[in-house]
Amino acid sequence: MGIFNRSKDNKNKKSFFDLTDGKFDAADSYGVINEEQTPQNRSLRRRKVLSMILTVIFGAALFGIIASATFKLTTDLMNSGDNKTPVDVGPSRLTPTVTKPVEPVLDPEAFQTLEAVYSGVRATARLLNPCTVEVNAVSYRTDPVFGSKTAESRTFCGIVFGDNREEYLILIRNDELDTAYEDLQVTFSRGSSLPAKIVRRNDEINLAVLAVDYRELSDYDKDGISVVTYGESSGCELGTALVAFGYINGRSRSVDLGFITSDKEPVYIRDNSLELMETNIPLSKGAFGVALNSNGEVVGIITEAFGENNYIRAISMDSVRNLLDDMLNDRKTVSFGAMLTDLNSATRKKLGIKNGIQLTEVFDGTAADEAGFRKGDILMKVGETELYFVSQFNTILRQCEGQSSVTIVYRRGSEEYKAELKIRKE
């Protein structure tokens, strides 16, 4: 017997699959007893459904309110202290209210004066650019085991200092050639390159001269090459403005502006003395170039030759002119063969003399050595000319070039002697 008793009276009952009235009534087919729903039950059911709907709506609204409040609070915390407004870099469209005349930040006249100075620096750089070259040096090292060659190259700055109608004569730092280079190439401002040869080197002032045969260059290339203009450094006093050009701040064809910060300082080299002009221009490693006056003329050479320093010291042109002339022309000059120094007035007074220069070192096998001079001797005269400065002594020796010998009066201790110096060129 099933769970449900099928009605015995099936005559008026609908089939389980009878959908003629559009409704499916399983209870009718199986005789399930339908509980008659009263209006009170239906009302109660509606209230429950309505209560559920209102609860869902209220919960959703409450969740939205809480989420909105949380987002706002989080945003305020993240942006606390950052009340920035967008920056507009366009020209201002607002006319400010002026309560008093607006003072300029810079004095217009002073600014124009400053701009005139920098305009001169730019003009100087343009003037010197055709005088500046790049030198590429290549050396080859042979492997001691396998015999293979490895090329090493480096590039440095050079400045065109002369033109002998066949060659450009280029000044460089001598220490750039410490390695035995087999291939030297010079590149000019317009890009043309030519091989170069070493003409002369001087370790004491850290300078060397290269020669480039330019006869095969086109007129276009030659028009882009210039030789520096020499000036007088005698007018370069304390406070004189100078422009440094060359390899100045770690790059070729760079420029800086400064002035002379102290009186010229004497430095002594073999048979001669030079003057250094110290500036307030910062010194970078490997610095090389020229110091120029307001006319764009070379009044000093920058070689970093005389000890380390924080600022550029240029060799004054007047003191190095003869030496440069000999190097550029590969010319031998009269050699004495000693280191000498000037005597200040206090030392002369102490020694009881009014003039003289002192020997600080005599090199073996030189003319000075053969003439019998010793360290500590004081040279008083060359011929009949009294000596006061080492540079003066060097000039006099150069003038004795055509002679076979010259008489030098010197003092050793408290006695005076004469020596015959043979003129020797080196």
C-alpha cells in the first residue's frame, strides 16, 4: 500500500500529464489532501515576505553607507598633509594687484654687463675652436708567449701653435706620449685627419710638438684651421681676467673664466726660470690648453707641469716664448748645464753683494761641469754684464750663440774667480 491512496473515483480526476487547463496539479492526480488556505494564513505569509524584503533593502543601504564612509576616511588619511594643487607652467593670465613698484630681481645694467662678459667668452671659444685638434695615438704590445700584437689607443687635445708653410705645428702635453706610440693621427675641427710625427719634447715643462704635413689638404679643410695668436703676459697682473681654453674641465674644446689670484711665481728649470700665473679656475686631471687675455691672445700655457695644485697655473708667455720658439723650430740652443736660482735682496745683503745668481746643481758632462763650476757658486757677470736674474742669464747665453766661448765671473765663498765657458748647443 503506497503512501498516498489513489482515489477510487478517477472519473472526474485529471491525468498527471493533463495540462489542458494550463496547470499542473499533482495533488489532484494522487489524491493528496489539499489544505484549504484561509485569508489569515495568506496575510501572515505576505507579512513575512515583506519583512524579508525590507530587511534585505535596509542591509544593503546600511552596507553602502558604511562602505562610503570607510572610503572617504581612508582617502583623507592617505592624502593628509598633501593639499597640493596642479602646477600651471603657462604664462599667467591674471593681473596682480600692484600696491607698490616692483623692484627687479637683478640690476638690468649689471646683468647686461655680465652678459657682455660671457659674450666675450663665447667669442673667444669660437676664435679658438679652429686652433684645437684631437690627437689619436696608437701603440702595439706584443704578447711574449704567442707573439700576437694588441693595439692600445688614446685621444687627447692639441693646439695649433705654428705654420711653417708645409706643416702645422701642434703643441700637446708631453706625458701623453710616455708610451712608445707607433701611430699618431691628428683630427682637425672639420673632421679631416692626417698622420703626425714628433718634433721635440721637453720633460721639464711637460710639452711636446707634433708636425702634420698639410700640403695635401683641400682649401676647405685649411679654411677651418687656424694658428693661435701670441700676446704679451707682462700686462697680466694680480686680478687680470683670463679665459682658459683647451682640455680644461675634463673635455676637449672646453672653456672657463677666471682671474689671476696672486703675483707671478718663479719656477726654475735647467739654465732658465719661468713665471707661473695662478688663477681661481679649478684644475681637472690632465688639464692642458692656453690662457687668453681679453683680446683672445695667448698669454699663458697650461701644462700641469710644476706639482699638484687645486687651480690652474699657467706658464706666462713672456717667460716661455724663447723655449717654445726653439721647440717649434726644432732648434738647438746654447746650453750651460745647471740649475740656478735668483737671490733676493736679503740674501744679497747678507752675502755682501749687490747682484748675482746661485748655482743649485751642476749636471755631469755639461759645459758648466767642464768649466769647473760647483754647486753653491754665485755667478756675478757674463762678460761685462752684471747678473740679477736667471732669465737674464739665459737670454745672454742665447746671444752668445756665434761665439766659441764667454768669460763668466763668479764667487765661491768670499773669493771671486773667472772661468771660460765653451759655447755648446744642445
